Amino acid sequence: MATVEVTRHVVADPRLIYALVADVTRMDRWSPESAGARWVDGEPGTVGARFVGRNRNRLFRWSTLCTVTAAEPGRRFGFTVTWLGMPISSWEFRLTARDGGCDVQEATTDRRSRLLRIVTPIGTGVTRRTEHNRRTMEQTLDALARDVPA
């Protein structure tokens, strides 16, 4: 299981950043792979709530079912990702107050089976998932930092 972590310092209160990343319906504003999300059950943004995440990569489009696993305002927001009931990945945003703002760490762990690692490139167009995730996570955090209200 490969884990990727990317950290950026953002000049904003951790509670504000938390509110932004925990609203998964807005993630497509920052993430180049997200094509939006919608809550499907549970109280949005709380542990156990589920949402459908839509994704894109060039001409490829796919959806996954995600379940919130961590919801600590100002500190941590995380979720697992499945496809047809099979584990795909886990994602987490960790926020640490520092120097008039906060460090935002985005982390993901690939949880696909060996078979899924072979077949998912057919549906996503991504052959090097670890490198792809690192690049899109860097773009996501850079865009988030630029978009934070002054």
C-alpha cells in the first residue's frame, strides 16, 4: 500500500481550511481530478456520512462511494473510497496551526487489491497512481491556498 503526503503552509485559520475541505461538494474548485461530489446519506461532514465522488482524467470519468472516517473541526477530515464495494483508497487532511496560519497536509493511501491495480488504469487513464496523486495533491493544495478568503 503506497502512501503519498503533501504539505503546504496556508495563511488562514485551521477552522476555515477545515470548513473548506470538509465540504466535499466544493472539492472540484481545487482538485484537478475531482468533478464534484454529492452527499448520499448521513449528516454531511460527520463520521459515517457517505458521498459519491465524481472524478475525471482527460476523457476518463468515474465515480466512487466515500465514507467519512474523521471529522475533527480545525484538525482533521478523512474518508475512505470504495468502488463496487472494493477498497480503493483512504484520504485525509490534517491541519496544524503554525506561524499565523496552518500547515495543511493531504495524505492518501492506495488500498486497491493487486487485481484492481492492474485494471483501474483502463477506467481512469492513470497508470502511475502514486506519481499522479502526488502531482494532483500539490495542485490541489496550491489552488486551495490561493482561494482562501483574505
